[in-house]
Amino acid sequence: MTSLRLRECPSPSSTVRGAQQEPSSCFLVPFSDPVVCCIATKSFLLTCWVPLAVLCARYYYSRKVVLGYLERAKLTDMGDIEGHYMKTPDSCLWVAVLEGSVVGVVAACALRGEAGTVELHRMSVDRHCRQRGVGVALGRKVLQFAADRGYLSVVLGTTAYSPVAHQLYQTLGFRCVGVTKGYATPGVSRSVPEQLFYRVSHHHYLMDMTVHKTNTHSQH
């Protein structure tokens, strides 16, 4: 990936587009199973239509939650990248540029109230460029940022359902330290239908920078 470049980015236009994520839900409604539906309703017609209705509802509310999250992001830090990330030494945002196009984004920001800890967030890679080293390069940029400033740990949280996303963080050296079931996405109204049809697990990852430095030195 000799043509991949990472650079700081104070412009929100392309970065916000790169932050889009696929809506997902890991909550399986029993009636989505045709066998269960047939036994419960004793109706062939309902057996055909209820699973479809459930899947449509899951898609609709998942999409609604994710789009609401993105709108909130554009009204906060992603709408003023320079003000949130580029004006203090404790935060920064980078984009990955491949063949002239922005294909990824990641940010780092010191956690308030937790001295010595920086958070990796806003990690996103264009779906057409995944598994090409973009995510690893972005993650290493944050780790280098933390090492240069003497941070003791790097943390991140993710609701990603793809095993590939979790493998990325593990490849970088992060370890999962906890999982929150039924995670409430920030800014979401959490109406009853949203709680019913959109339920995800939030994984918490931690990187001990002292261990990371030791491993890095031993590799050299």
C-alpha cells in the first residue's frame, strides 16, 4: 500500500461521509423463525408475513438509529473538526488517502477525568478498501500519537458486529475488557420500537501503552 497516505484533516466534508456504518441488530425476535410463528399462530398466511414484517421493522429502526447517530455527530465534533481535534495537543484526527480519495478516518482525544488515557474513536474505513491495511495504518497512527505524548493507555468502544473489526483491534494489540449488552447509542431516543428491534453489544477495548512499547521494542 505504497500509495496510502495519512494526514491530519480539519475539513469535515469527506470525513463525515466516511463515518457511515451499516445498521445492524443482534436481537432476534422469536416470530422471525417461521417454525415458531407457525406453531404460535396456526396460520400459514401469518407464518409467511410475520417474519417479513419483523425483518422490515428491524431494518427500519436500525437505519433510523444509525442515521440519528450520524446526524448528532455532524452537529457536534464532526461538524467542527478543527475546533474539536486540531486546536489542542491532546486530540487529533487523521484521514487515510488512497489514490486521491479519502478512504478512512480515525480520531484520538484525551479522556476527561482519566489522566494518562486517550480514546481512539471515529474509526471508519470505506467498505471497498477494507482488509487492505487502511484500518491498521489508522490504528497505528493513534498508538504513535499516544506514545509520543506519554499516555499510559488507549481505550476504544465499538458496536461492530463483524468479526473482522474485532480482529483489527486485536491485531493492533488491544484486548477486550468488557461487553455492555443492550447498549444505548448516544443521542438515540430509545423509543419502545427502537429498544425492541435495535439491540447491540458494546465492546470495550484497552491498550496498555507500557506493554505496547515493550512489544514494539522486542520486535526491533
